[in-house]
Amino acid sequence: MSKFIVLIGPPGAGKGTQAKLVSEKLDLPHISSGDIFREYFNNQSELGKIAHRYIERGELVPDEITIAMIRERLSKSDCETGAILDGFPRNPVQADALEQMLLEMDSEVDLVAYIDVPQEELIERLTGRLTCREQGHVFHRKYNPPKVANRCDYDGSELYQRDDDKEETVKRRINVYMQQTMPLIEYYLRKNLLVKVDGMQTIEQVTKTLLEVIGNKR
């Protein structure tokens, strides 16, 4: 039986990190909508070009384009046994589309894990991030400081704060996410698929909790 797990959570909750760790533990592909957008754009595909135009304007990529990309990815052979979905669906329209795609594959969403982190903690996590100019290595002033102040441990280049990690931008990103995602949380609560996971635990503890709740759904 195939296993499809959806991970949702606000920026800074550690959703991407957990999706990678859980996909490795369960030997399922990690499907990230952000990675898919980048791949389509790098390949200069028509869908990628259209999506990039919206992203450049700071707008959300229309549902039909995102859904088409995800549908193509789920049709690949490595998804026959399931997948860990990260960043999709983002709203009830996309959730309905995913349900239909999986029905066509004679499957369904097994579990939706919502990684819950208080807003003050999200702001601290995101505004403390530092990125190296050369290769994009990421550090954190509090949780993962560089050995030498403002210098990358790996290539020695300068560390800087990205514009989207500044407090005003971070607050806006979190608010937008919550506005968009509340209907999705309610959607999956109604279907009795949503499980809240405490994102204030250590990375290892969050992974352990996720694997436990996934195992309990078998």
C-alpha cells in the first residue's frame, strides 16, 4: 500500500528539514513544491517560465500551474509507493486536486502533520539567519553561530542577512502563510487527517514524533 504524507507548517517551523529526514527514514521521495518550481525554471520549460513570471512579481503561482507540475512529478515511478509532500497543497483547491490525483493512483493521503511553532519563536529563528555570499551556507546567530563573527566556516566569505529574513518581511510572510493555511488546516481537520506536532522540540525529537504518528496510522 502506498503512503502519502503531507507536511505543513509556517516559515521557520523546520518543515523542509523534517520532510528530508522523514523521507530518508521511510525511503520515500521528498517532493518540495519549491524544488519543483526551480527545476522547471532551470529546464526552461513552458510551465517553469510562466511560474517564474509570477514569482518575480512576488505573486503566488496560480493553482492550475502548481497542480500540473505536481501531477507530472507524482506520475514518476518513484512515487508508486508514496511520497512526502512539502509545500503542497497550500489551500483547499490544491488539496482537492491532490485527492483526485491520488484516487487515480488508487491511493490517498494517509496523514497531514502540522508542525506547530509560536510566532515569536518563528521570528527569532528567521531573523537570526545569516547566509554566506559565496555558496549560500546558512548559519544562525543563536542556534548555529559561525566560528568567526560574520565569516562562513566553509569558504570564509562574508555572512549577511537576506532581505526576506528581516523582521518586517518575516512578520509579513508568517501572516500571509497563516491566512492562506488556516482553511487548509480546517479542511484536513474535517477529514480527520490532521495531526499537530510540537515544533518546539529538538530536530531529532520532531522527527521521532513524526515517525511515531505516521506509524500509528498504518
